[in-house]
Amino acid sequence: GLLRIAAGVVFMLIGTGIFLWVSKNQQQQREIARLRFEMDSTKNAMLNLLHNQKSASQRVLGTTVAFQMPSADDEIVNALVKAMNEDPNTNVRLAALDALGKFKHEQRIRKLLITSLSMQTDPVVQISLIQLMVEMKEKSILKELEEITRKKEVLKAVKDEAYSGILKLS
């Protein structure tokens, strides 16, 4: 009799443990799904803001949202690079550069920033980009910095920043 009661109690405890484990696992799965949904909706909101052609302030806000994200997938990175290289507004370009600068430790972002240096025509962005590259100790841009110093159409302030970068990286 006593052995049966003990066995019943053990089975009941095992059953309760399994039930609690399964319900905790389901709760974790629901939480992961909720977080994934939040990340997707934040990303979509950011991309919508970045693509708002009527309002530069909305596009800047989009880059700010991107800056606050813990990681950047290809879609976010591509949108930020496009904004940094092509947006008609200097503030949007700078904000996109700042957001990308947050992920500068990633090799693919470094390559995109390096590529952008040769494409940039906005003096304010050129200077910020040179400063970021120098901060990253990116010696591979030395040749491009020398080219910048030789271009006639480049502003003196940008040339000065390029000279400074060459000195710091050499």
C-alpha cells in the first residue's frame, strides 16, 4: 500500500515537472515570437522613415531608429548606405554615417564605408567619413586620401582633413 502511494506521488511529481517544463518552454517560444515581431515592425518603421522622400527630418529619424538597433541586417545596412551616399540632405547623410559607424567593427560595414569615401561629394560627409576611418585606423584608405588631396574640385577643408588623416595613419 505504502509503496503504491509513494510511486503515485513520484509519478505525479514527474508529471507536474514535465507539465511545468513544457509550459515554460511554450512561454519562452511566445516571448521569442513577440520580440521577433517587435524587431520586424521596428525595422519596417525605420525603412519607411528612411524612404520618406518628402521629409528629411523623417529620414533622419529613420537613421536614429537604426542606430538604436542591436544589429543590422543587410536590408538595414543597404538602406543606410543608400542614404549616406545618395540622400540630397546633408543631415540625413551624416545621420546614416553615424548609424553605420555604430557597426564599424563588422568587416562588411568597413568595406562599405571605404567604398563610400571615393564616392562622396558632400564636404561635411567627406570630413566625417575621413575622421571615422582614421579613428578605425583604416590604413587601406591612404591612397584615396592622397587622391582627395590632388582633386581640384575638393574643398580646402576636406583636403586638410585628408592630409591630417594621412599623417595619423602613416
